[in-house]
Amino acid sequence: MMLEKKTTEFLEELSSGAAVPGGGGASAAVGAFAAALGMMVTNLTIGKKKYADVEEEVRKIRDELAALQDDLVLLTDRDAAAFEPLSKAYGLPKETEEQREEKERIMEQALLTASEVPMKIMETTLKVMHQLRILGEKGSRLAVSDVGVGLLFAQAALEGASLNVFINTKMMKNRKQADEMNARTEEMIEKGRRLKEEAYAGVMEKIK
């Protein structure tokens, strides 16, 4: 798994001329960092007398963020795996009509798969943002700035992953399917922006 490597090793691979990891995998990784920051806030909240009344809720948030972080770590690898068949499809022969039809069929499926993974990254990151919003209200005041950083990371992950959806849906022949995926992606972007703005405003009120 990519994120089992040292951060410096992951960055080295990311900066290389290899096609993967790329923007999608990096977005998933950034989303995992957002979840980790949220978990840090929960751990700084749990066990403190001042937050005893919300401790049970915060424990549940920690468990949820741990699961979401695991999902995003896996999605870092799934994004790379989803790109491989698309990369191969580009190189398929297209000299005959039969070859062209076969290439188009394989390309269409590969484009769909390569779009579905970043959409899953977006869905997972939105869930992280929901938990961060609650932590901004109920987590330790000493770590509220970390909630803000997590929100910024999560928005970057969300919108970064959306670019991988759009670049693939643009090439799809099935425009109905592409339009549906684009609409869902736009909807998640808008939800994420609203969530971030509301939660981030709350963070700024507490630290300024």
C-alpha cells in the first residue's frame, strides 16, 4: 500500500514521471490526513473533565474517523489500480473497424472505473468534513485550529478528486452517464463548500 511507505517515499513516487500515484491518489492521501487531524482532536478531548458531557459522542466520532481514514488509505491504492486499465486502453490498436469498436468498448469501461474511484474519494471525504464540523463545536478548544486545518485539507481532497472525475467523464461516449456523474460531482463540491464555510467560520470565531 502506498501510504504504508514513508511519507518521503510516497512524495518521491508522486513527483516522479510515473503516471501513478497522481492527483487522485494524492487527494485521497490528503483526505486521510484530514481524518487523522480530526482523530487527534478527539484524543485531546477524551478524558478531559471539561468535555465529560460530550465524551461518548467524541469517542464515536473518533471511531468513525478511524474507519474513514482507513477507507481513504485504501482509495489511494484503488485510484492507482483504476488508472492502469485506462492507461493500457489508450495503447490498443485501432487499424480495423473491429479493433476500433473493441478499443471504444474497453475505453468506455475504463473511463467509468477511473471516474468511480475519485467519486468514492469525494463521498468519503464529505463524511470526514461532517465529523470535523461537529468537532469544531464540541472538541477541545485548544485544538480547534487543527479542526480548521483538517477542513482545508478535506476541501482540497474533495475538489482535487473532482478533477479526476471531470477529465474522465469528458471523454465518455455515454453522455447520459457522464452527465449524471458530473451532476453528482458538482453536488458534492457544493455540499463540501457549504460545510467548509460554515464550519471554518465557527473555527475562526473561536481563535480570533
